[in-house]
Amino acid sequence: MKKSRFNEHQIMQILKQAEGGIPVPELCRQHGMSSASFYKWRAKYGGMDASMIAEMKSLIEENKRLKRMYAESQMECAIIKEAMTKKW
């Protein structure tokens, strides 16, 4: 997955500038980004502050960890079932 050129702090600053009244095309030109990126950021981070973003990132990491644990346990369960059927 491609890494963004902007970190969350920079994205929040750009969104606050837009809330301050600077037109979106002007912001995009200043920061060298597309308007699609701006609107995607606004949909994802709109109305958040720095602490909420940090909490969201920690929840995403925890969710990844739990999904990985679930997949591993399901794989172990399938292997055990397969071994049990072959044994008898």
C-alpha cells in the first residue's frame, strides 16, 4: 500500500485551513495535492482532533491484531479436524 506524503498532523492543519475559509483549489495548489485527496481526508478526518486520530489508529491496530489471531485459530481448528478425520 502506498504511503501518504502527508502525516495526520499535516492533514489536520490543511483541513483547519479549509474550515478557516481558504478555497479548496487554492489549498490543493499550495500543498501540491489533488482535490480528491482533500475530500477523502475530509470524509475520513472531518470533525476530529489529534487525540481522536490517535485513538482511531490504535483501534485499527488492535483490530488487525484480533483478525490475525482469529485467522490463526481457525487455521489450527481446521488442521486439527483434518488430522482427526484421517486418524480414524
